[in-house]
Amino acid sequence: MKSEFVICVKNSDYAASLELRKLYPVLPDPTAEARHLVRIVDESGEDYLYPANYFVAVKLEEPARRAVRRAVTAESTFSRTARIG
């Protein structure tokens, strides 16, 4: 799956970790791709592999891509700070 972002369309077996219709950033992992898996940061805040058919790749226009990247970065920074503090 050669996409920077995916939307979750299936979460059976992973309901606590994946939210349906949520946009997730994809972390590059060629080995996972070869096995029809996708690496994302899930609701736990950690990166895990999931079946690629649980997601649909989306292409965002540049302004949207930048905005989502900023939001993801801010959210992950907040999550790490909240766990530490």
C-alpha cells in the first residue's frame, strides 16, 4: 500500500485499537507491504501491523496533507507528554 494516509474500513478483531472511518498515517514498511500488511500508529499510540484490507488508501491535496501531518505530530507529542507527566 503505497500511500501516506489510509482510512480504516474494517476493525473486526481490533475494535479497541482501530476506529472505523478514522484517518491514519502510514509508516513505511516494505516488508509488511510484501505481506499485505500496513504499519500504522493505532489508538494505543504505538505502531503495529494490520491487514491491508482493513484500510483504503487516500491521497490528500498538499494543504490537507500538511494540516493532517501537523495534527498528528501535535497529538503524538501530547500523548507522550501525558503519559510521562
